[in-house]
Amino acid sequence: MTAPLRTGLAALAALSLATAPLAAQTSGGSTYDAADPMIGTGGEGHTFPGAVAPFGMIQLSPDTDTTCEIRKCYGHAAGYRYEDPTIQGFSMTHFSGAGHSDLGDFLIQPLVGDATSLEPGAQRARFDHATEQARPGYYAVTLADSGVRAEMTAGTRVGVQRYTFPAGKDARLLLDLRSSLYSYPGKTLWSSIRVRADGTITGMRETRGWAPARKLYFAIRPSAPLTRHAFSNTEEKVAYNGFQGPGRGAADPAQLQGRALVAQFGFGVLDRPLEVKVAISAVDEDGAIANLDSERGDFDAIRADTGRAWERALGAVELEGPAPMKRMVATALYHSLIAPSVFSDADGRWRGPDDQVHAATGFTFHSTFSLWDTFRAEHPLLVLLQPERRNADFVQSLVASQQVSPFGILPVWQFHGRETWTMIGYHAVPVIADAYLKGIRGFDAQAALDAMVKSATYGPYGGLDQYMKLGYVPIDREPEAASKTVEYAYDDWTIARMAGAMGKADVAAAFGKRAGNWRNSFDAKTGFLRARKADGSYRTPFDPTAINYGSDYTEGNAWQYSWFVPQDQAGMFALLGGDAAAVNKLDAMFDFDNSKLDYSHAEDIAGLIGQYIHGNEPSHHVAYLYAYAGQPWRTQERLKQIVESQYKPTPDGLSGNDDLGQMSAWLVFTALGFYPVAPGSNEYVIGRPFLDRATLNLPNGKRFTVIADGLSEANPYVGKVTLNGRPLARGYLRHEEIVAGGELRFAMRATPNKGWATARAARPYSMSTAR
Amino acid sequence: MTAPLRTGLAALAALSLATAPLAAQTSGGSTYDAADPMIGTGGEGHTFPGAVAPFGMIQLSPDTDTTCEIRKCYGHAAGYRYEDPTIQGFSMTHFSGAGHSDLGDFLIQPLVGDATSLEPGAQRARFDHATEQARPGYYAVTLADSGVRAEMTAGTRVGVQRYTFPAGKDARLLLDLRSSLYSYPGKTLWSSIRVRADGTITGMRETRGWAPARKLYFAIRPSAPLTRHAFSNTEEKVAYNGFQGPGRGAADPAQLQGRALVAQFGFGVLDRPLEVKVAISAVDEDGAIANLDSERGDFDAIRADTGRAWERALGAVELEGPAPMKRMVATALYHSLIAPSVFSDADGRWRGPDDQVHAATGFTFHSTFSLWDTFRAEHPLLVLLQPERRNADFVQSLVASQQVSPFGILPVWQFHGRETWTMIGYHAVPVIADAYLKGIRGFDAQAALDAMVKSATYGPYGGLDQYMKLGYVPIDREPEAASKTVEYAYDDWTIARMAGAMGKADVAAAFGKRAGNWRNSFDAKTGFLRARKADGSYRTPFDPTAINYGSDYTEGNAWQYSWFVPQDQAGMFALLGGDAAAVNKLDAMFDFDNSKLDYSHAEDIAGLIGQYIHGNEPSHHVAYLYAYAGQPWRTQERLKQIVESQYKPTPDGLSGNDDLGQMSAWLVFTALGFYPVAPGSNEYVIGRPFLDRATLNLPNGKRFTVIADGLSEANPYVGKVTLNGRPLARGYLRHEEIVAGGELRFAMRATPNKGWATARAARPYSMSTAR
């Protein structure tokens, strides 16, 4: 697509300057206060505005549209689009920023009056954004047609709705088991619903969506007794070889099963708001009920608990700076603390990629691993900010999944315990290696390394058999071969790094060798990564600007992928002809005239700056590569260009899918002034800060403060850098320097400092000879 | 239908007289030796010839046709029809004699050579009955096209196939996950298959068939290593929002999921037969693997174990008599020992009517309860012949099902843990009451009684709300109202009987009163049970010969149902006008000229003798009612007429569906000379024996022998009866008299003894004033 450059930050900077002095803007207000869940709910962000606890199992959020067809509802991946005029209901499960979709499980809509059409979506209610309130862990809106005030909150394993009905009106709920995100005929394989003797409503749904056969059970407990209920199956004329149960012909059997169920519940006229507590489980109805019971308390109690949990989680980074930037970064941090999500039941049971139920012993199983995205900055951010136990949970969840995988490999893109085979690579590998190398323990490292090696040597997956034989993935055997080759090589390097740290010299040697495989697909003559055929020749014709499904690259082209050698940027620059040639090529990428290009056929291609595509992940580290080439001031310039054009503190404030926190984690790191270009290196490349002051409250109790003296629109360049008062000559931080606590101070200025961090020894991993 | 009277027994009696003297025919041969699983596999029997252990979870049997449509494959309810020329494969699960169907799970066919069409049923192989061998626990056949010798055996939770491939031919297996009995588009909701690292093949299938959503997992372990495999999904052009896993495009991924899967396994050229061990589980794949491992040993070992188990189980009744009769009765006993089937996994887990997994503690969960059929004679036979533990397992399984039922009621027609809502009544109630009253313990009687009361008072089921209000089920509110009224009243009586025995006087009184409700639907003016409307009027027009779905009666008409008052036959006879009128009406039923009637539109209406329909259950006790009217010799005549016309020792030897053993249990009891007309009364009405001698080896170690002195075609009448040497003047036995052990001796003769058991005091329950 011909993506218009975003000018949001500049616009807002102007706005904020017009309304209040800088000091007033930066004073007061916690990160929690500054976070705004509406950011990303329009435009390309695909985030949801609803209620979720940090890493919570339930994402209770309004769905404005669920009935779109495959490939036509890309924009509704999170159920809610800011520009939509109506809400269909509130469902329990949502992805935060995914490019593909599913979920939207168990849509509930409050209704008043008697008449109900059971046409899908007929219960739509208009709403006005003025009535909306979105806070971490809380969402509210007034449904204009019914006059119902709808409030949502969520604990780790429960969602609670509170509906205030107009006085004197019969309170009703509609539960539509047909509704889901990315819905299409045949998606629901089976569903059931029943009212239990104690008034708890339980049931399940099995769908074939993004996950091939996903079972999800629910338990719903309203605060008022049911006065009546009606279950309907709207699927007509189905060949069905069974008999009707009790209440045949009646609308109120105790149970109904089928593929198109709608339930209606009546509560009569209530003299107080109706609270509806919901839990889910992938295991069984008992699991959902136990999850429901695992978090006691009413709406207000759970809202308060979750509010405190968000204050704690977001308090990991204290922010000072211009209000719009603070809001953007606080929200980015919020978005980075949603997934991977808790997914085991309160009793530890979880359903795995084998569709079987397992017990998590000594850890909490998490799922929703968007690994191709999140290995880059999202997981490194969580390693830095979240307790060791949470990160160990991630690793244990990945390894436990591998151990029960029908293929014996680590997750590729997993949610709700199910593998989706989305995107490429075996990027659970760098996630585990990065955590291990940064000192995260609490998991069986040998089992993890075994899982990593198995994943990297499983021949049937993604051309790995050919990769192991030829040293590259041949395009005539496997699509997207060029991207796969370089990503495999990087993943291999992280195995070597971890194996080396563990003293496994043989594994380290074998995968260290494989880490060089990127060279086998890099065409020094054209200066691009290119797909090769099994006979060794490069595939022709070659167009470095082409973006197509099943092409040589994955959601991108040669411009973006040629830069993906985090483990050996030095080697790649050498092939290009040296640092100057690398800078020239970087400039050529950013300054590319894309006015003649049309990428509207491809999803996820948004946020273009020339051939740099910030809306998708392969570009995310590229601006930092100027620093590798000895020109950190060019990185600083590009970062300003990207932040100003790609982020805004508004609903359409994300230029691309947030991808389960990766777009946001990029902003959090970048705003702090450093970024993990090569997870596994334990280094963070220094860019430039975008906040006056930021303090990391680290899990070990230490504080690490970043100060940007003189930061302003007029002072976009880094002059001097000190770490704990001493000048820092190099262009990167070491992980241990951050976790030790301390102060990183930038002196910002109007002109580039072309003398800082330019020597090879001062440059980041693979460029420096210092290690 | 205009059913031709069967003349099998008479024909075979003639045959046997022609071939060997009686003494030679009756000598030697255990009941095990005499049992012939081919009986019932043609005609109306719906039994299967394959391998099953007593009450075994696996019924491993050939399927001759699985692709028929609903309502067109009634005859293939057990997968195999004797008259079919080809076998499609061998599947693990089958009903024994059901009128409706499902199952046929996990069809495997051995193949040779390379070419395979994946068209459903394309793997059909011709076969010749001469190559078949069917024994309890063993079945073999030679597939003519491939030359493969196929042998089947089964343990309690495993099935083992042994395939001997022609020398030098590549051995292959096809596993068709699309195939099932009563198959139709959309029946398979989902399925999956994978090859595990150790070579075990596991997977699952979820179907919406007779049971609304039934999950079944499998584990398959071949004795030879796989040399290759191919998984195919034959469903084309399905809207599906997922991505392909490893091996995309390849036929040999490690796993495949979908709705139309076929797997092929290659083993190369083998130098010994291929054994294929299979287990199933409703819980998960681990459950199936554990079940597989729960019975060690190869084909021959398991065949020997199961053979011994059948010798023990069938040894409960030693038989002497003409070979054809011995074969029929031995086979009937065999068929009565197949269901209810073990269904919990080896570790005790089972999936219940709530589709959730539960643990059986202290009992083995059994399922496949065809209760409308089996409460009559099948369960009473098992109470008599099977160990207390087995019967207590049945009761515990029923009560455990009630406790997790979404409706809180006992099973109606349950298989694989799932409720099907087939037929009417709450006949788990008499099964439990009969067991309890006959001294079966080992279950929580109070919990059982609670379950019975809940089932009898659950308003939404089958018009029970109206029944409780009006004292009958009104036909303008609920179909088949007349049948329901009388069956509910009988079930209520058994609750009263059990409650009385437990000292629960209030429950006994309440249900004792309900036991009289049959009167509210009995029209003394016409002498028929008739359906009434809610306003009290009888529905008109009234045709006592009409049989229709949704009519006043269930698979029958007023002729059959008017006799169903086992708890108060005396009261019913009084309404008819006394004993003589009752005998006249019985004769009118048996002697009815049905040549003008056509019942071909109704399933399960077979085996007609006038308006007596032996092929379906409502008639089963009717011949014994002459004895209630003081004319036991007329019962003796009718029994001869029925046995000779309704049973043959040939594949088409059952005149109606065996109905999970009820048709067979009728013959076992009848051949012994007594029958449980009113389960709950602890009485057996004496008919006439059909064997020279039969000895019951009772679970308590006692022996009860029945001797028929002078039995022959010429001596069809009972002259004198002695029990333990003393004359027995009454026309019924008490349960305690049998379990005490002893000898019941009949002196058979050519003419009726019109002086025996005619006094009211000598007649069975409700006629005698002696109790």
C-alpha cells in the first residue's frame, strides 16, 4: 500500500505546546494513570479496549463486528474497531494486536424488553464514544438503544460484567454461541449449554478457526437468580441421527447441544445492577467452575484487585516527559503486559498442542505466543521487567508444549495451547536462550536445550531437512526460503550461545556453524538476501520491492530481510562493502520513493518509510544498524522519524498491528533510549531517549534511571552519555549494567556528536572486537 | 409388515431327528462350544459376528456396509449383514442387536499392492462364508481379493487383529476415519491422527450421530515397524481459517486433523503375520494408550485369555438338549453377556453424559444401557448369573451418570457415556430395584433411591409434569402417552418396592400410589389401554391395530401395551371382566388375522403372531399371562409356538433385533422354564423347559438344576413339577429358591395338566392372595 506517513506525534507535540507548559505536562500521574487502552483500537493497531488483568486468561471486551468473512475482517481481529457505530456484545477472549484472528468466545449482550430476533448480530446496540471509559482492567460504555450501562472488569481467570438496566425494565442477557471473530460457516464444530441446579450456566464450544480444533468451556454465574431462560438452535435442516431430550419442542430445556446455539436469560426487573461473572477453561466445565471460584469477590472487589495489579505491573517503569509521549509509552507498556496469557486452570491443568489435558507442576502454563514477533523486543522487555517466575513460566510453557507436541517441536505460533503454524522460524529458541543468558532460572535448562535442538533439526518443518543438507532453504522446495534461511541461522546462533553458556561445547559448535548459513543465501553481487534454488542458483527474476504470499520472503521483501543478521552484522556489512556502503544502503531503504508501489494485496504491510516498514516486524531493528556502522547519530535521526510518524496517542495511534506487544515493546525500549537488536547477545544498542526521565523498578528491587537532559524538539541528538556518572564511550549497554541498577544520563543537543561510539570497539555485538 | 411365521425350529428339529439320535445330540460340548456368534447376523437380529470379551469395551468386527444413509441402513446397525458379499474393513465398536445405530469407530482394512483409491468403501474386499470362523472372542475370514487372512480377538479393553499377508506382498493397512455406522454428511465433527515417536498411532474422532457429540480416542500399535505412512484429508474446498503444519503438501506429516481423514500404513514385506493391537478411550489418547498397555500379550495370548473368560461366563449355564436348541440357547446366553459394556479406562476415568471426565472410584463404569429393552429379562438374567460386583457396577454406573447428568436423571438409553433419549420410561429404575430386592449390594442404596426418585419426578422429561398432575400422560401434550403412562406406573411400583425394603415408608407410599396410575389410561369399555387428552377424554378415532411414530403408543399399539401392568395384572384382568375374559383377549391377540395389515413403515415391528410381536419388547411377557389367568398350559402352548417361529440356529435366527441381549435373555429364561414377568417381584413365572437338563452355576457357588423328564416334540406340556424333590404346586419360583441351589424337575407329557397352578394362591405376583 501507499502508506501515508504518519505525522501524529508532531501534530500532538504542537497541540500540547499550545495548551500547557512542558513542566505541567510532565508533572504527576503514574504510568497506570497515563495508560490509555483506546490507543490502537482504530487504524492498524488491532488492540482491544476491554478489561484484562496483566497476562490474564480473560480479555473481556466489546465486539463491534464479528460477522465479517475471512480476509474481509482483517481490521476486526480484536473484535472492536473504533470507527464502528454499534456493539454486538461483550466476549471473553481477544488477541491484542494480532494480524490474523480467532477467539471472541462467548458473546454476551444485555437486552431489555421482550422481542429478540435470533438473526446473527441482530442485538447490535449503538454507542457513543463519549460514554466510554477504558482503563487497565476496566471498560465501560452505555448502549444507546437499550440504555444499559455496561461495565467490564477481569481478574486473572475471571471476567465480570456489570449491567445497569434502566429502572423498571426487564433485565435480559443474550449469549450467542454462534458468534466468534473471523467467523464463517462451519467454524463451530459443536457447542453445548446447560443451566445447573445451582444456577451456574456452563457449556462449551469447539471451533475450527485459526486453531484447527479448539475446545473452550465456560462457566457463567449471574448475581441475580434466573427467572426464565430459552435455548435455541438456529441451524435448520441438519441431517442428524439423534433424538430430542427433555423439553422437546420447548425453548427451555436444561441443556442444548448443536452448532448454532443462542441462549436467552431473563432476570425480571432488578433493583440493583446485574453482575455476571464468567470463567473459561480449555480443560472442562469443572475447570471453568473452579476458575470462577478461584477469584472471589464482586465486580468492585475484582476491579480494585486488578487495578492494583496493573499499578504494580506498570509501575515497573516510571515516566516523566511530555504528556502525549508519556501516554504513548505508558500504553505501550500496558500492551506489552497482556500476552503471553495465563492459560492453565487454577488447578494447573491445561490442554496442549496434542489436544490432551496435562498438569502443570511447579509452573503456570501460559499460551498465546506470537513468537515471530515477540522474540525481538517483547520477550526481552519482559525478561527485564517481569519477575523471574513469570519468565520461567514462559520457558516452561514452551518446553512443556514441545514435550507433548505431536511433532516434538517448540511452539511456532500458539494460542490456547494449540499450534497454528503461523509465520516462520523456531523463535521460541531465541526467547529461551535470551532468558537463560540473562540469568532467568527456574526451569530445566537441559530439557529446554533439548527442545531447542529438536525444533531446529525437525526435518519436515519449513524445509529444515533441506536447510540441514544444503545450508540454506531452497526456494524450489519451500516457499519464503530466503526469510527462513536467515531466521534459522539467527535462531541457531542463540542455541550456540546458550549451549556455550551451559558448557555444551559440541552443541555450541554445531549450531555456531549453522549460524553462518545466512551467507548461503546472501547475494553479494546485488547486496541483497536472495532465495536460491536447490541447484545453487538464485531465483530470477529478482525484484527487491516485490511483496507476495508464498514468495521468496515472508510478509516482506529483500529490502527488509537483507538486514536480518543480528548475530553477524559485521559479516553482512563486509559483504556489502563496508560501513559506508551499509549506511548508503540503509539510507536507500529509508529514502526509497515508494509512490509507485502498491502493497494493498498484502496484509500487515503498513507504516512505510520508503522500504522500511515499521508496521511489520522484520524492519524493527533496522534503524539501529546505523550505530553498527559507526554513525549512531543517523540512528537517532531515524528513530525520531519513526516515532513521530508511526505512533500517536490516539485510537489510530499504531501504524501496524501491535502483534501481542512487539510494536509496543519497540516503543518502550526506544523511548528509554536503548533496544535489544540481537537477543542472545545480552546487549542493548543505544539509540536516543524520548522521555525526560524514566526509572525502571527492576524485579530484583534495584532501580535503573534514564535521564535525558535538555530533551526537546530542538535537541534531538545525543551529545554525551554517562553511566553512573562515568562517561560511556560505547554505543551499547550490557544487560548486567541495567540489572545492577544505576543511572544512564544523556546530554541531548541540537547537533550530532560524530565522535561518540564510532570506533569499532565501541559498537554493538559483532562489530566490536572487544569480546 | 406381514411377517411370515418362522418355522426354523420345527425344520431343524426334523433335521436333527433325521441325522442323529437324541442322546448323541445332547452329549458333550460345553455351552462355550455350542455358542455361535453368526446367529442373528442376518435377518432381523442385528448382532455382529466379531470378537468381544464378556462385557468388553471393544467389539472388533467386520463391517460389510457403512455407507448407507439414515433410515436406509437399519439392517446394517451392527455393521455386518450375513447376505452382503464384501467387507469394508474391521472396526472396534458395535452394538449387539440395536434397532438404531452408530459406532463402527476406526475402520481398518488390510491391503496389498500400491494402488489405493480413497473413495469411501473403495477398499471393499469380497469374502466367502466358508472361510469364516466365529467363536466367542474370535473371528476370522479370508479376504478374497487380497488373499489376506484376517483374524480378530479382543480383551476387555483391547482389540487385536492378526493379518497374514500373501508371501512376498507388501503389507499395508488403511485406517478410514471417515467411516462409521449410520454415516451421513456432517456426522464427523472432527478427527485427528498422529504417529508417535515410539510408533504408536493415536488419534480421535468426534461424531454427531445417535449420540449428539461423542468423542472417542484411539491408540494403535502394530507388531512391525512402519516403513511409511500417508495421511490424507479428502474433504475439499472447506472454508478454513488455519495454516498448514509441517510437511505441507506432503502425504506423510506426523499429524493430520480434519473431518475426512484416511491414513495408510506400510510395513514392507513381512515374514510373519502382522498383529495390530488397538485400544479406545472416551477420555483422551493417554487413556487409550494406558488401556492398550493394560492387557499385555500377543494375539494368541489375548485370544486364550478371552476364550477362558468366555468359558467361565458361559459355564454359568450348562446345557443338555437337542443340538439346535442347545446352540440357540448357548448363543442367546453369549449375546446376553456382551452389554452393558465396560467403558471406564483402565485408570477408572470415564466421560459422562455431561461430556466431562470423571473418575470411577471402587467400581468399573459400564455403558450401553438399552434400558427399555433390558429391564425386562436381560438385567434379571445378569442378576442371576453374574457376580454381585458386575451388577453393582451396573447400578453404580447408572447412579454416577445420574449424578453428573445435565438433567439430574438416570440414563434412558446411554452408550459411550452419552444419553441418546431413545425410547421411553425411566427403566434404570426397575433395573436398580430388581437388583437391590434380589440382594445385590455394593452400592449406595440411598443414593440410588434418590436417583430413582429424581428421575421419576423430573417434570420436563416425557410429560412427567403432566403425569404427576393428572395421573396420566395426556396425548395432547406428549406423544406416545398411553405407553408412557403404563411404563411410568410400573417403574413407580419398583421404586415403592425398593423404598419399602429400605424402610422408607413415605417414598414407598407415594410411589405405591403412582403405581396405580395405569388405571387412568385404561378404557374398561373397550378393554384397551388408550391415550387420554388433558381434558380426560380418550383420543379418537381409536384403532387398536395402528402402529405409527408419534402415535399413542411406542413402537406398538393397544394390543401389545394393554397387557403391560406387571405390578397389577390382577387389577387389569378384573377390568377386562375376569380370568376367562383375559384368556379370550390373549387368544384374540395371538390369533388375530394380520394378513390385511402393513407395518412396513415402522422399524422394529417384526416377528408377528397375530398382534403378538415377538420381535419387539412390549410383547415379551404376554405369553406368560395365561398362567396369571390360571391356564398355565396355554402359556406352555404359546411358548412352543413362539420359540419355534421366532428363533433358529442360523444367521437369520432372530425374528427381531436382539436389543443388547433382551431377545436372547428371553430365550435363555424361557428355555430354562421360567421368566421374570415382573422384575421387582422377585418371582419367576414358570413356563415350560426346552432343554433336557440345564444347570445354573450361580455366583454364590451353588448349583440350580432344571430337568425336563420326557421332553420331546410329543411331550410339550408340563405334568408335574418338583422343587428339590417336593411337589411345587404354584406356578412361579421365588428368587431365593434359585439362589439357594437345588433341583427343579419337570415331568413333561403329551396333554395339558389343567389341575396344576390354577388356584389364585398358586398364581404369580398380584394374582395370588398368598402375599
